[in-house]
Amino acid sequence: MTDTTRQTLLRDLPKAFEAGPQWLRSLRGRAADALRGAGLPTHKTEAWRFTPVRPIVEADLLRRGTDTPKLRSSLPEGVIVRSMKAVLESEPELLEGKLDLAGPPEHFAALNTVLFDDGLWVDVPAGMVVQTPIEVEHTIGAEGVGYPRVLVTAGRGAEVTLIETYTGAGVGHLTNSVVEVDLAANATVRHVRIHENARLQVGRVDVRQAADSEYRSTVITLGGELLRFDVRCLLQGPGAQCQLDGVYLVDGDDHVDHHTRVEHQAPHCRSDQTYRGIASGKGTAVFDGIVVVHRDAQKTEAHQENRNLLLSDTATIHTKPHLEIDADDVICSHGATVGALDDDQLFYLRTRGVPKDFAHSMLTFAFLEAIVDRISDEPTRARMREALLTRIPHGDQIGDVT
């Protein structure tokens, strides 16, 4: 990103906000001030050092594109799904304190706060167990920048599954999304996020968890010209749990970058992270995961695992799982691997008459399928298996035998 581009963007940000309630105008103002003060990331920004920002900024961040999420499933009885724009116009007090729930945003999330026009609010009342997944689709179309926003509030003891899909290949389009999930005590949210967009994406998910709540995330990234995805979980109540699973498949000149941050702020909480990726062609994959254990978060259990297969000499993988621990009664682990397919497994299949290329593809698929199989919704799980098979050599044949 050139200095001229940066200065133009920050100069053109609104100086004052006239629409909406006072709390929203203040929220947007603080986000704009943060952008003008700290700006957007550069190659010198540690968390962005492996991901180029220039292609994103060149999309013209002030030119609007499509950004309204679409509900693609029937609405379960009792669940309330409303347009944020409509709520802000008629009952803005209902959303006060529910946006930017993880604290002041930065970089592209701050830009979303400044410029988002609409979004979806999914509200699951206390005690409700929703059997049917709620499916939301973000379709990338015309040129410009979309700022989709989704808020999920799950009341005490509520249970729901949210499936988000980001699709399309709009030339010159950037999606800059923010999703926020607020779990009351004993609530459970299962969140499946599918990236099928071949163009530019920046996304962030912020999760706030009360006591004994559970958040389970599965992220499926099927390539992309440039994708940066952040998820941050704040375990604020005793007994809260989160599980973050991810699969990424990059080829050609794809570049995908996944960042996770789990903050244990209360005792007796547990978190697990398992991400697996495959890089081939000239693709680049980045995984940067951190667990922060605060001083009062005794009896924490936290585990991270990132495993990668490097299938070409020209592909690149950067992996950095790490821990920051300020408590002394914890069980924590982290690890990462980057390698090729297991020679012993290949030899086993070859000795049983499986051709080398087919054996290679079978093991590649099995490596990723182990994560996809954790998706609880069977139709979504089957769709993701098929999506992986279409991107793996001999996938049609593998599907016949598995």
C-alpha cells in the first residue's frame, strides 16, 4: 500500500456521523479515530508480515459493493432474525452494547464498524434448542467493497448452529466481514464458516462467552486469491469451552492466512484448536494461533495443533502456534508440523495394489476429512466432503470407495 493510498483513505473517512443513535455514532467515531491514529496494517505489522495488504487496498475501500447477508434456510420457530438497519431505525436500544463486543476494533474490523450499512441479527431466546441450522449466504458480486455484519446472541441455555457461506468470484470485489457471537451462561453455538470465494476476503469473528458456555467453530477455506481470517474467543466465565477447527486447501497463486486468539480470562475453562492445511502449486498458507492465559484463569486447559502438507517445491507454509501464560495451575500444549505424506502409509497402499497417484490422493483427502467429519450437520458435512473431492485429483473415484 502506498502512502498516497493510505492518506487518501484515512482522509476520506467520515469526520462525524449524523445517522443512528448516539451510541452508534460514538462507536463509529472511535473506530474512525483508531484508523486515523494507527492506520491499516503494512508489511511491518507483525501480525500481517506474511500477507500483502496492497491487493486489498487497491480494491478501493470506500467504493460500496454488495454486503447484505441473505438467510438461506427456513427460520426455526422462536428464533428472531432481523435486519440490523431496521432495528437501528426502530429500536436501536436493543443493539446497544452488542456491537464491537470484544473491545475496540482495529484495522479492517474498525473499517467495517465505520462503514457497515446493514447486517443480520440472529437472536436465540434463553432455553431454546434449535434443531435446524440457520444458513446465511454472502454472495460476492459486482465490483466494490462489501461490509457484511452478523450478530448472534444466544440466551442462557440456548443452543443453535450457524452455517455461513462466502461464495462468488466478482472481479475487483473485496469482502470485509465482521461476525460477533455473544453466548450467555450454558449456551452452545456451533459455527461453520465456508470460504468458497476466489477473490479477496478479510474476515473477523469475535466471540464472548459466559460461564459454562460452549463455542465450536469449523472453518473450511477452499483457496482464494487473498484471504485473511481472524477469530478471537474471550472465555470470560468459569467453565466456558471453545473448540476451533479449520481446514485450508491452497493451490495456484492462492494466499490464505488464518489467525486465532483465545483468551482464558476465568478459571476452569478449556480450549482446543486443530487446523490442517495443504499447500501446492505456488500457494501460500499462514497459520498464527495464540492462547493467552490470564493470571486469574487457574485450572485452564488449552491445546493447539497445526498440521500441514507441503505438496510442491514452490508452495509456502508459515505456522506459528504459541502460548502466553500468566497462571501457574494450567495444562497447555501446542505443536506444528510441515511435511509430506507419510511414506509408510503410501507403501502400505502400494503393496495392496493401489496406484501411486491414487494412493497419494486418498491420503490427502483423509488428512482433511478428519476435520470435516467434525461438522455436526450431516448435509453440510456431505457438501464439504464433495467440495474437497472436486479439488483433489481422482476425487470422483475416491468418493466411490469411501
